[in-house]
Amino acid sequence: MSEPDLNLLIALDTLLADGSVAGAARRLGLSASAMSRTLARLRAATGDPLLVRAGRQMVLTPYAAEIRERARNAAHETRALLRPTQAQVDFSTLRRTFTIRVNDGFVEALGSPLIAAATAVAPHVCLRFAPKSDKTATHLRDGSADLEIGVLGEMGPEVRVQALFRDRFVGVVRKGHPLELDGEVSVGRYVAFGHVVASRQGRMSGPVDEALAALGLERTIVAVVPSFPTALAVARTSDLIALVPASFLGDRAESHDDAASAATFVFELPVVTEKITVSQMWHPRLEVDPVHRWLRQLVLSVCRERLPP
């Protein structure tokens, strides 16, 4: 059996990404007729039409849609293998924008030191923090995000993962709240007050509720908000108890007297819940990119300096 023409791989990736023979021809610097002949060869090689006409436009066949991401990844890997070894990066002149998908709590806790560490070495880079509305690898796969930081979700087997730190949840109330004034926070006193929880999906229960249920207890959820900063803001101006990651509060989470803040009182939960692992995730096509490797090491260093691994 003859070997397939690997030159077709780049054309396949371009055609599936653009969804147009004319558009793919422009991107590859070919004539429209040459691109049409290449499409014919691809159809013969795959046994599938790949692109079919729908009115005035071309659309992908189901098979083409299925292999689009695989074709993109294979093309990226091929280009990386055949590209000369990159010279030493001059970070003082580097101009690049990195998109990092992460929740608001991480940005509030570690965004400032991460930006300072990055710009100290590469003053012309930009860190663009994008919200995480889901836990999928879509943004890493299509290149719209360089890094994803958070608790590992359904990311797919090819995504690279590196643990940054272990986190735990703590309770937060306003300064002067009865829980602060009356001594130790028992489980009974914990469930006696209303609670505000943070959830992007609007969920009203989690590990704390499971631990309380094992004791035959239940807390009263009064409000659900989309982020931890919002939950903290509500707790500061009400008698509600907020549940937030200790990393979001920094040094305040280690002190019951809350000397670092005049607005809140932080306490350990009266029930035991498992710690969570916060990781950074990236697509394998960026594995050997020296600039991306520098970014990953920077994130790891900042997290390890300020939070326990």
C-alpha cells in the first residue's frame, strides 16, 4: 500500500477550519482551481465529500466535523516537528497576549503578583483573564485560551495538567457578627444562620451540605451568587455566612481575629470536607513552546510562593 501524501494534511486542516475552498486557497496562497483539485484528492483519500454545498455556502459533512479538531492538532504537531529549534527568547522585547481562563477569586488573590512577575521580565506582554463558564477543553483545543486554571473537570485525555496548590473552604461573616462575638463556631451555630453560596451554575449544595447531612443537619441557603467576590461582598453587609476558598482570602484565612481586615471575620468550618486541588491546564501543541513554558513556570512559581502545594 502506498503511503498517503502528508502534504494533504495541511490542506485538510485549512479547508475544515475555513469551510470554504476560496478562503482556504487564499490562506495557502493557491489558486481556487488548485484548491479544488486538492479537495478532490482529499475526498478520494478519505472516501468522504468533506465539504458540500448548502445554498450559496459550503458546509462540513458529519465526518468532516468529527475530524476537524484531530486535523488541527495533527497539523500543529507536524508544523512543530518540522520547525527549526527556536532561538533564545528575548523577553524584554516580546509582545504577546496570553488568555487565561480562571475564576474571579484567583484573579483577586493572585492576579496582581502574577501580572507583576510577568511584566518584570517581559514588560510588553499582556495577561488577559477570561471568565470560566464551564469546565471543558474547547477553548484550549481551538486556541482561544492559552491556559486554564481551576479544579480539573472533563478536559479530555490529551490536555496537560499540573497541580498548583491545595485549597480548602472557610467561612466568612461580617466583623461584629454573632458568630465572632460568641466564641467558637460550633456546627449548631453554623446552621443557625442563613448562607450565601457562590456557583456559576446556580447550584445550591456541595460537600459542606453532604457533611452536614451526615450529621442530620441542613443549612439554609438564602442566596446564590455567581462568584466568590460577590458572596464575600454580600456577607460583609449582612448576617449571612459566605463559603469561600482560603486562597481567595490569603493571610486572613489563617487568623481567627482577622487582623488583616476590618470588615470580615474568617473561621474554619465546623465540618470536615476534602481539600481541592487547583491546577493549570494547557493543550499539548504548546508543550514545547518556550514562551508558553515560561508562562507556566511563572504561574507555578507565584502560586507556590504564596500558597502551599
